[in-house]
Amino acid sequence: MKTVGVLLVNLGTPDSPRPADVRRYLREFLGDPRVIDLPAPARWLLLEAVILPFRPRRSAAAYRQIWTEAGSPLLVHGRALCEAMAKQLGAGFRVELAMRYGRPSVPDAIDALTGDGIDRIVVLPLFPQYASSSTGSALEHVYRSAARRGNVPSLQVVPPFYSDSGFIRAAAAAARGDLDGFAPDHLLLSYHGLPERQVRAGGSGCLRSADCCESIGPANSACYRAHCFATSRALTAELGLEPQAVSLAFQSRLGRAAWIGPSLEDELARLAAAGVRRLAVMCPSFVADCLETLEEVGIRARDTWRGLGGQELRLLPCVNAHPEWVRAASDLVRARAEA
């Protein structure tokens, strides 16, 4: 039986928290037309004249607050997941980790797999909810990288797993210990934000009514915001919480365009005004703790919460390499390999 390659793809991370490495990473990341979906001249001007002269130093300072002796948390957790999945999948599978931006690169990971004679690869984009700027960009890069080879490998892609029962169980299991010990007044589910124009492009009915995300149907089956709401409903049920004890928000805004809401800042203010004092925050659009969870929520949002009069904000861990997630991710790969 031939070995099946497994390619895990996450967003990416700079090589170090030094401004030069962060600038190099941001140029690759924000230069992607799927991330900043403006005409090329406008994107170049925004990147080179507005973002890169100032943002790398600020981002480098943020990275330094969460960087570990082993390196970037995103990469550390990714490597741990890769190693654990290789053991879980066992003989017949070879697992490689790649980043859409930065290293380890997608071309290098595909080279490592095909260099061993593997001609069939299962691709697992590590983004639970589909977005053109994350899953879409990663898959486009994988397809182009594979197509450059003389012998193009067969690619099978694991679809978005935003409501997959294994992922939901793993996310709940990873958070439950901290959640039970903390005993919060409220649970906030914070997702990465997107510009409204990108969400509207994901479905014919997106953002046209207040209840457009209450269920998944043909009109919004590829809508990121609808996927986030579906994840929230599934997690609320899995954790055994009442719907009124849980809310959601969107973080990581960039620029002046209209972004999907409610924003993390607005939801923090609303909850504080409603009398919530002990707040737990879970970030289910990330499978690995990274800058957006550890620094944006675990440090900055916590400071904001205390400034609003909140008593404590507890960041709950992502699935990272939790055993439940290792099993669930391996099951997703096996199912695709056997399809």
C-alpha cells in the first residue's frame, strides 16, 4: 500500500520577533490579494506607504511578549500537532507542516512529500471556518506549488470543519478545565474578523438580514460569518451552556473599511455595562494559540476589560495539540484519504 502524504497548512509566522523579520512576513502576508483585496496599485501604496513603515515595529513588540524559548507559539503548536498526528495515523501516512506565509513553506513541504515518492496528498487547511483570505489563499498556493512539478501529485482537500463533531468536542475539551476552574459569568467566543465586502462575496444572502447567519443553507454555505455562528451554536451545546450565557465577537480589524461585527471592543463594552465581571474568552477560529489569541486577547483585551470595570478576563486555550484534536484531525484526514 502506497504512503499517503498529509499536508497541514496554517497561516504563518515571522522567523523571529525582530522588526526586519516581521516586516518580511507582513510584506508577504498583506501583499496577498486575497488578504487585502484592493486593486494592485492601491494595495501596493497601502502596504508600502502606510503599513510597512510603522506596523513592523509595533507588531515586533507584540510578538516579543508571546515569543517562547522554543520559538513562535503558532509554529511550536503546529509542530506538536504534526508529530502527534503522525503517531496517531501510523504507518501508511507521512505528515508535513507548512505555512502559507513564512516557513516552513508550502513548496518545501510538498518537496519533502513527493521526494519520498508520494503521489497522493491529503491537504488539511487548519482553518475551521472558510474564508477566501485564509483557506482560499492557502489552497491556491498549494495548487500552484503542486502544479509546478513534472509529476503533479493528486490532491484531496479536507473541507472546512467548523461544525465537525470531533473538532467541537476537542475545542470544548481543551477549554473545559480552565472554564470550570474559572467559573465565569459569561463566555465570549471571539473570531478573526473580515471586511464586510469579503463576506458578501462568500454567499448570495450574506449580511442582507439580521438573522442571515442563524442557519446554513445553499445561499450561505461558504459564508465565513455563518460558519462562525454555526461553530458558536455547536460549542454552546457541547459545553452545556444556556444561549444567553454565550456571545460572539470579531477581532483583528485592519483599516477603515466596514468589518463584520460585533467587534471585540464593542462586545467587551456591552458585557461590562451589563454587569459581567468574570469573563472567559475562547477563540474558535484559531486551532493554535498565536499572536491574535495570546497578545490581542490575553494581554490587550484583558487590559481593556479591567479598564471597563471588569474583574477578570480568562483566555481559554485553543485546541493546539490536545489529544482530542489530534484524534479528530486524524479522523478528518483518514476520511478524506478513503473517500
